[in-house]
Amino acid sequence: MICVTCLKLGCTGTNSGTDINTNYSLDLDDTSFTDIFLGIENRLELAGSDTIVVSPWYITVVAGVIFFHDRSATPLRIIDKKTHEVIRSYGKGKGPSEFGSINGISANQYQVLVSDLGNSRYSYFDHNGEMDSMVVNSKVLAGDYLFSANDRTFLSQSTNPDFLIQLNSLYSDNEPIFLKEKIIPEGYQPAAYNRTFNSISNQFLAVTNAGIPVIDIFDNDGQKLFKIQVTSDEIQKIENPPVVPVNVQNAMRVNGVFSFLKIIRDQLYIIQPGGIINIIDINTEDPGSSRIVGRFRFILETDDQGQHHYLTMIRDLDYDGKDLYIAALRSDSIYRIAFASKVEP
């Protein structure tokens, strides 16, 4: 069982509460790494007729099953959580039971939604892994990121950081929600800096831009609450062009300071390049009391010289309240680790 430790965030502004002019600082290096050895017992060995894992990409865990996307093998598999048997497989193609290029899997309290950018459609499943329906979307609504909270599912477009769409649910038909201000001010136009990573919970929305170590926290109606400036030795080593007002739309190559963000059970997971997982308790009412509850790296093996080899290319993860599930490229397996992510104040 993995347990965690705490460190509070610092405030670099002059205001208290959730004033948007208050910046909160988060120095990840103030919390040391916990290195976790991954053994054979942590590998999820699949059973059934479709067990080859090549390039794990997306993973979403619900009550009884695991939704798993492999970029280089079967696009979508539904796996029994207890037996690890592959109970359904969906191959690559354009047919009704096939998928093209999956760009997101997200579960809310009612359903699991799979976004298939290759076939321009969304597929809805229940929590038992049964497909409910399939919806063909327009190119206008084609999104890059997919995430859910409660009975709502959202998508966003990396080229429109102020554009957040709430998808209709099979069980509710709410009005779309849009962010009410741009994440990047007018004039900051390099296309690469407009690429966003988003995640949402039933309490808050977290947004960050590629190459910029700042996380903006919004409420679920799109009102900005505060921002967090993130620092670490790893971030300082990443060299990017300065973010300054420009008049061009030309894309430039930007190295992401974060691999992705994900909010799980109201905790913010910041995944950095190199497979570093940072877990933050976010308090939207009193941001200064938000806490770093752990930093982890996972060791795959140790060579004859005593050098550790880490699980580095983490693409997705999910937590069911008991176990942490990790999908990482070039790992030929899903990993599951007993994990306690909640701590007492």
C-alpha cells in the first residue's frame, strides 16, 4: 500500500480567499520523491482471446470493468476488473463496432463515453461495458480532450483554449458550458502555447497551457478562482521560447512542462515528463491550504550497475478508491498498484 505525506502551497499574491489576482506557488521540489518498485504482481495479466498489449494509451476504471485503449493493438477492450478477462474487443475500422483513432475515454456517474476522432463520433457505454448508443458529431464539435464530472461530460479544443463544450448525456440534456475568458491573453498567439490540458471534477476545473508552468483553477461554470505557479528543477531544465506578445499565428515547437493533468476524486494529478506523478489536494475555498500529498516515480528494474530504470511514458491513469491503474507507452502491460491517496489534515 502506498501512503502519502503533505506540504501546503505558498501564496505569492497580496490577497486572500479566491481572488483571481492571487497567485499561489507550488515548488514540487519541496517534497521528495517516493520511488515505488513495480513487480510482476503489479502487472495486469489479461485473460481471454485478445491479450496482447503493445502501446497503452487511455485507461478508465468503473465499478466492474476497465476500459482500455491500445494505440498499436486493439483500439478498445473492456476488461473484467476481478478476473482480468477481456470480455469485449472492438477492432480498428469504420464499422459500427469498430474504432478509428480514439482520443479520449471518460466516465461520469451514469455512463462511459469514448471519443473516436478518426470516425468523428462518440460512443456511449454503461458501467458494465455494454454499448448504449453511438452519436456522429460534426467537425465543429471535434475535440482534443475529453473529461467528465458527475452527470456531465466535456470536450475542449487545443486550438481554442477558451472553448469548452458540454456534451449531451443520454440521461440529461443540459446547456453547454463555455469558459468565460481566454486562458491566454490577446496577443499571445504562438499556436503551440494555445495547446491546453484540461481536467474537471465536481468541484473545479484545472487548465494549463503547453510550455507554461501555470495552472488556472476555475469553478464548473467557467469563473476563474485562482492560479498556481509551479516550479521544480525538472521544469527549469525545459527550454521554451519566451511567451511575449506577437502578431503571428505560426506554430512553434514547445516542450510541455507537464505531460497531462487529471483530476481524480477531487485531487489534482500533475504528471511530468519522466513519469513523475504529483498529487495535490486542491481547496477551492481556501487555496492556501491546498497541499502536496505525494510525488511518485515507479521503478521497473535495476541494472547490474545499480541504475534504476523507471516507468517514464505515462499516458493515462485512473484510481478507483483502492488501486491506481497506469497506462504507459512501451510498457506492454497495464499496471495496478494498491494506493491510498487521501490523508487526514
